[in-house]
Amino acid sequence: MSRARELSRLGNPNIISADSSFNVGFGTVTPKEKVNVVGVVSATSFYGDGSTLEGIASAGIGTALSDDKTKALNTIYFTNDEVLVTNNSVINPPDSGHIAYTQAPTIVVDDTKELTVSDGDDLLVDVLGISTGTNVDFAARGNGVFGNIYVDNIESSGGQTAVNFPKGLVSSGVATFTSDVSIGGTLTYEDVKNIDSVGLITARTGVRISGGGIDIVGDIGLGAGAQTGTSGQVLTSGGSGANATWSSIEAAPTASGVANGSIGVGTAVAVQSDGKFVAVTGTNSFHGTATEITSDPTVKNHVVYAPDIDKFVTSYVEYSTDKTRVIVGTPSADGKTVNWDTGNATNPNPTGNRVCPYSDICYDTANNKVVCVFRDEGSRMDSVVGTISGTTISWGTPVNFDSAGSNSGSAVAFDSSTGKVVTVWRQDGTTYEIRVGTVSGTSITWGTVATSTTNDTAITPTIAAANGHFVIAGRDNYHVGSYTGTTITMAGGAGGEGTIPFTNGNTSTDHTVITVDPATNVYLMGGPRNSTDNYPEVFAATRSGTTLTFGAGKLLNQNASTNLAVCPAGQQNKFFISWGFEATASKSAIITVSNNEISMTDPYTYLPSSQQHNGSAGCVFNPDTGAVMVVFSNYGDNRDGWYYSEGIRNSTGTRGGFVGFSNAAYTNGQTAKVSIAGAVSTNQSGLTAAQPYYLKGDGTIVTIPASGDFFVGNALSATNLLLR
């Protein structure tokens, strides 16, 4: 009965039903498919790959290659290579699990679509491990393993923050970042391009730039604000621990030095002994024309310069009357000529009587007075002080400084360091007498007489004084003395004297000429070296205390010559010398002394037709014009009084000191840059192309050199000078 009841239930349409389409329903009266089961289908087995089944949650192992159960391919399966994601999907397993998986090795997400793995969940691809890649330990891979991910954008699950790569990121292709890259640790690379770093970059093995250059906008160890120099500059190392600096490299050879004083653009530049640069300044050499002063026959010609009034004063003894005459002359601005006021020729002896032809003058720059010494008509030694006004001299009252009588004249010198006048005369054949005088107003006071014993037979000795000392020169002997106030001390006592080292003794003239450079205590002496050939010879000597040290002698020429005149020439240890030459010419030269050795310029003949008369010439340097004035008795013109002016090249622009021409204008203390040999000075003016140029003493350049000027370059154009 029970069984029948159960079978009867099969006729209930709510259990099994069929419709006109032959659709059968189990548990439904409206079946939609051939078999439509509402509820659970339980079976002991299932045949087929189920590839067209829907609503089955089982992952399966793939699709059989054959539906025929009798075939082996029915148990061999395949899995699609790709899982297609065509809509936005979120992988979020239930709380009972956190791993989702697929047997496909590749997931393809359509454009504009998203596949999101929820935070804390994993998605495993190729779960069966059937791809060609190497199998991995899934558990060690955190959020799963993907062979390839093809996506346009990767964002965090919230869509607002960056994606975290806790295990690192390896890119085997080109990584392109269109925004900033922030690296909190170390960036290790083999080849990186276009790095824009806001922090410090450390390159362990150097930096190599193969193209594109370096654009530095920050500090690279040059010091704050020193990242760039000016156009054309290069970096120069500052040494260990110091910043590098920018410096300029000149296109042409240059020298740099600190300017001492102002230097103009294109100016000739010299270097001083302290290494500083100065503009070349100085005076130029020139040769004037020998010209007559007076038609009076003259002997014992002398000349001094009065710097306070820019006047020359010459004295001579009128040969026909044996009277001393003094004339004042005014030099021209260039120093080449002198206007002598012969109408005011005065006689310092107020009695006007005939005197022996011996006299000398000096100029006292401490009192601006002329001092004249002479032997009067009674053979006494007198002195007188003269005051210059314009070209007129007014004389004070003569002061006698030796009344015993003398058979010679006297010589006089002024010592600018003490403001004293020193005179010497030959008392007799065995002694020289010396006194020191002090000028006051229009008179002079003499100190106590000092005596120096001598075997010299010179009629009139000569004297030079400087720095509280004096040296007396006779024919071939000298005497050294010193003084304090007007008290004199002679070297070696009253009988001490030394010998001037002439070759065979100078016995053919009255005296040896002598002068001194007060800045160096270097003396220059000269005269005919012996009585046989009369060759003119000069010696340099250095005074130390009361001792003279001589250098080797210098022959002026190997011909008979007479009447030397010597004087300082405006620079240390530089002297002017003039002499007569075999009664046919008068010559001059410039002498330079170094360690008592003499060098001399080539002699210049300034009077070709005659010579200076024996013992009748003198010279003096004029610092205002840089020229030496020579006065002499012209033997070929009846002994008339003549003069000759010669410009001395005294300049900072020497051969050893000349550097080149300045590239710009500089002020004192600035670093001056100077174009040197091999460069082209481009800021000259008025040049003549293809002409050689020589440097003059005043710093100008000319095409025709004078004495001492030297070659500096060739003109390429009116403004360009190629330096040699």
C-alpha cells in the first residue's frame, strides 16, 4: 500500500510535469529546458566535459579532447590560454578562503575595464602549472604569480594612491615615467637617461656623458653662487679642500700682474722688481746740436743746474784775461737747446783784477745759491756766494779760505745729504788741503782745514761728495775722507792715499775727473791712462766707509784723447761721459756700472770737426728734461765756449723689464692683463702697416729708434701690432 502511494505521487504535476514542447520538469510545472530540475540532482557519475553547462561552480581540470568515453582522448584535457575580462570585476573570495585561481596562464582585461584583486586576497594564474614558464612557490609570492599582465593602468584598490611593490620591481624594457620619480633608497643602474634629481646624486665609478652636454643649475662644489662663470671661462682647481674657481683663458699669449698705479688701454707695460706692473714712463734719448755760447776763448769750463728755478749756470775762465765769467742759461722745454744770457756774464771777483785761470762752481740746493771758488790775484783761495734772479747773478762778499798762497786752483762739490759744501786745493807739492763750508744768506763759513799728504803732482785736484764722505782725485792717486758738521777725518790719517789703477799711471793731464751716484756710493773716475798713448780709461769704485773697491778699467777708445767730463745720468749707477778724440772730434757715451764692472753704449760723435780743449769741459744732468748739458772749450774754434745737450733714455721700459701692451685700462691694485710676444695688441692707433716699431723711453712706439730704443713688433694695420 505504501509503495503504491509513493508511485501515485509521480502523477502529481508539481513533481514531474511535461509541456507541449516536450520539456520535462522536475519540481516545476513550467519547465524551460528539455530537462529542468528545480532542486538538487544527485548522480553517481557524470559523462561529458560539461563545457556547455552553466551555473556549475566546479573549477574542473579542463575540457576533454574527445567526448567518446571509449577513446583515450576522453581523458586528455586542455585549458584556454586566456581568461577574458570584458567587464569590471572584483576578485573577492568568501571569508572562508582568500585564494582564487584559474588554470589559464594569461588574463586579458579589455580596454577601459578593470580587474581588481581585493586587499588580502590572492589570484593564482596557471594553477595547474601547464604554462611554458617555470613553476614557482605560490605561497612565497604574496598576491599571486602572473606570467604576463596586459593592462593600461594599475591603481590601488581605492583608486587614489600609488601601487606598492614590497618585493621590488624589475623592468627588462624601457620604463617611461611622465611624472616625478621619488626614490627613498639607492638607485642602482647600468644605463639611465634623463635624470632630474632634486637631491644628491652619488656616482661610485664616475659619470660619462656621451652627448648633450651638462646643464648645471645647482652647486657643484664651487661655493655658493659660483655655479657659472662668464663666457669663455674654464674651471680651475682650488687644490685639496678648496673650491674650484672660474678663470679665463686668453685667445692669445698674455701675462697678468697687479697694477701699480693706473695703466691705460694699449699702454706699454713693464714689471718692477716687486713683480707689479706699471705703465712705461721715462725720458727719451736724443742728440742735440753743438752750439756756441760765447766767442770768448775759454778754459776751465764748468756747469751746474738750479732745479728751483730751472736754470743752468756755466762758468769759465776767459783765456785772454784769466778772469772768471759766469753766465745763466734757460733750457727749452724739450731740453735740446739753451738760451744763454751772455749779456749778463758776471765776474765773481769784485776787484776785477787778473786772476790765475783756476776756478770751479757748485749749486747749493739747500739754500738755492751758487758757490764759486777761485784763486785771486794774490794767489789766495777765495769763495763767493751768488744769488740768481732771472738770468742775473748778484754776488756776496768774497770769503778767503786760504791766504797762504797756492800754486793751483781749487775744486768744490755740494753734498745734498748734509747741505754742506766741500772744497779741496793743492797747497804745495806734497799736500792737499780740504775744508767744509756752510752757506748762510749771501756768505759762507768754512770749518777747520784738514790735510792729506800726497805725492801727486796734479795742479788742480777734483772732488765728489755724497752722504758725509768725499773722494779727491789727482792724476793717479785718490784720497777718501768723511766729515761730521765741518770736522773732517781722512782715511788712514793725514798721510793716507790710494792709487787709481791706471795701467801705467796717468801723468799726461792735470787731473782725473770724478763723479758719484749718491744713491749707491758708486764713484766713476777717468783720464788718460798713461803719458805714452793717452788712451782714455775709466774706472768704477764702490765706497764702503772710507775704503774704495775698484773694478776693471774700461778703455773708451784706443786713440789719443783728452779732457774727459763725467756726471750722473739720472738712474742708479748710470753715468754720462764726454771726451775729445785726436783733435778731430768730440764724443759721448752712456756708462752703466754693475758690481764695479762697466758697460758702455757705442760712442756718439756730436762735434765731428774739433775736440774739447784739455781740462776744459763739464757736464750736469737736468732731471726736468732728462738731458745732460755739456759745456766745453772748442779747440777748433779758438777755444770759444760751446755747449751740447743729449737726452738720456731713463725709463721703466728696459729690455729686461718690458712686458707688453695692456689689453684694457686698469687702476691701482687691479689685475692687469698684458699682451706679450706672440700676441697681437689690437688697441693701438696711428700705426703704419708693415713697419717695425720700437719702444721709446716714455712708452711711445716709433718706426725710427734712438739710442736705447728697442724693437717690440710689426704693425699689421693702423690698430694692430704683432708683438715680437
